[in-house]
Amino acid sequence: MLYGNGIAGHTGVSKGQKAFLRVDPSAGVAVAVLTNSTNAEPLAHEIFSATLGEIGPLPFPPAERRPVEDWMCGTYRTTLYDTTLSTEGSRAFLTYRPRNGKPGRRVEVTRLGDDTIITTEPAHQVLSLVRSDEGGRADFLHNGAAAWRIA
């Protein structure tokens, strides 16, 4: 992924861990942040700002909630979770159901960009909706790991 100021990088997530890599080719600097938390964006942002300079603010939900559209909604699967993006009136929610039968959780989200949503609870997590099928629905929900649409 390309970030501002010529920074390139990648973010990945797995079973309670999140890893961040940012590279500034012009300065010859690479920074990796490895965490045992899936909510580590504020820590990574602080480290990247201190080592790579100003990289912009952390994503934050818009003051006015933006509607999640039907093409985004559905159930997406990874090896660990089935995640359902759904709407209730003007509100939208992600419901995480662990595939091992343990209790899940539900978080409110709002539209951030054309193909992104963001959780409304801190630490705000941005998820992207990627590609579309023949019906115009998103194929993948992505937050460092790609979850493919199953319904």
C-alpha cells in the first residue's frame, strides 16, 4: 500500500496479533511494529510518527454517521471468524462470530470512504471492501487479513 509522503507499507493481522511495516525509500528507513493486539493502530502510529516524521492523523469516524450501502453488507469468512456486516435502520454493525464456537462480539461501524468503513469505538479500525462480484457486491472485507464473502 502507498501512504502519503512516499511511504510504502503493509499491515497484517492474525489470531490476536497485528503487524505493521512502513518503508521510506528516499530516507533508506524501514520500521516494523509487531504487536500482540489487534487494536494496536495508535501505538504503531506513534512509532511511525516518531521515526518517519508526520504521517497524518489516525483515522477517526466522521461526526455525521454515513450510511453503509447494501452492496457492502454480507457475511465474510476467515479461518478464524465469520464476520457479518449488517444494518439496522440508519446504523451499521459488524458481528464477529469465532469459528471455534466461542462467544462473538458486535461493534458499530460507519462509512468512512467510498469503499471503507470504520468502527465507532476506540481504537478505530478501518476495514476495506474490495472488488465486486457480478451482482456488484463486495467480494472481500479486509482489515489486514482478507475475509471472503460467503453470503
